[in-house]
Amino acid sequence: MSEPVVRPFRRADREQLTSLVNAHVATVVPGWALSTAALLAQIERDPGQYVTDPWVSHRLTLVAEADGRVVAAAHLRRYRGEADVGPDWRDAGEIAWLVHWPAAEAAGLRLAHACVRALEAWQARRQFADGDLPTPATYGIPDSWPHVARTLRAVGFAASPGRVETTLVGTLDGVPPPGAPPSPRLTLRRAVGTFGARFQAVADGDVIGFVEADDDHSRGGSLMRMDGWADLAELHVTEGWRRQGVGTWLVHHLVAWLRLGGTRRFLVAVGEDELPLVGWFGRFGWHPVGENRRGWERGAAADGPGRGGL
């Protein structure tokens, strides 16, 4: 391989960039892939980050090319310093994502150094790194990207402790239809939630539990490789009602609804403080496939809590 050259992304790179990115996405969730249009949309303006994207003042996408092939790529953001920007993001910069072929670690390292120089030129108050590709499961640095983790560590990034999430996936085939409520006091209510239908467990007029899923990973049909997938958005049962079958009853109703809409596969992200739930989710046929380590920051601040959104 010839000496890699780091340069700004050009639209002529889009097919090679998409292939490189999708090789990384495919190691996180089986069968997932991004369209070129979805990837370019995130580079130009991230529609999935409706809160933080308006805070971005600068964007830059870099690639490393060797022998006419794009072997590494990264997308950078710099956030404004005004008062309307969240305090952890204010005047911060980030490597939103960095990917490279495992056999091109030297090119990835050269690219990472160029990213750090760009963040420094932007005078970023703090420097973060992430794997924020536009899918629900690519964030932090997945454990299936050890080459990326090595590259980030080589230029001074480190992950915050206690910021590991476990990804569970599976089908809906093993989930039985909903039965009677676990208590005669309970009724079921379907309401509008954050992403769509929210199922609420109601006792004596009070909502004592709810569950909701995001079931449009295809983004209205633009990402067909994610069609038929949903992920758990929220699940909560009030303390006094836990361990009485309320959560299971709610999940059964959610899955029945998702099936009617054509959902076939399910994804759940479990934080370190929720690891005892891995076995509970396993009863529905959803099992671990990997971990994502979040909160990557460059410098001594990486030992702290890190940025809340990473």
C-alpha cells in the first residue's frame, strides 16, 4: 500500500465511503446497512439529532486514500459557544465517527492525528469521540471495532468508566400473545408516546407502568435493510408494582402490536446498572451480541463523567 493521503471528503468518494461504513455497521447488528443518501444526509446536517444538530457551527469530513481507495474516514463537528447550547457541548469539538479498514491502521492513525489537529484549529474547549453513525445501535465504540478503539487511544482518547451498554437482539417469534392482566386492578391503555404507540398499565386511574418502542428504523422506507426492526425506547414499572408480571404483560402487548405492523426483529440496549435485566430479556428471545463503550474524551477530562449525550 502506498503512503496514505488525508484530504477532505469529495462526493466522488461516496460509494467507497458507504462500503467502508457499512462494513462497520454490519458487525454491530446483523443485516443492517446504510444507504449512501442517509450517510450523506448526516454529513451535511444530521436529521436524527434534532436537539444537538442546531448547535453545530462547523462540520468536516476527512478521508484517507491509498492507491485510489478510501481506507479510512471521519466526520467532525464543532459546537457553538452561545448560552442556548448545552453546557457539556458548549465550544466542544468531536470526532462524530471514525472508521477504517483493520488492515489500514496506519492510515487510520494518520487520519486520527489530522482530526485532532482540526479540533485544535477550531479551538475546541473539549474533544470528544464517538461512533455516531446514523443507526440506533452505532454509538460509543462497539466492541466489534477494536481497531478503531486502538486508533483513538493512540491519539489520546479514553472512554469514561462505567459507560458500557450491552446490545441485545432477537426475533419476536418466541414472545407469546398477551394474556390476562397480572392483577384485576390493572387495565391497559394505548396512547401517543415519544416514538409512536405507548402501552400503559393503569391501576385505579394511575399509570403504574409503560412500554414503548421505536419501530421505524427504515426512516419511512429509505433504509430498507432496517425494515422490520424495532428497538425498546422505554420500559418502566413503578417500584411497588415490580416483580408482579406487569413488565412482562406490557411487553407482550407491545410485541403483539408490533407484529401487526410487520416488525420481525427487536433490539434492546442495556446499561451497566441494568445488567440483571439481560436474563429477563432473554426470556423473550433477545440475547447479547455486543457492547458499546461510551464517553470517549481526549485528555485528563476523560476520567470524569464525560458528556451526557455520548
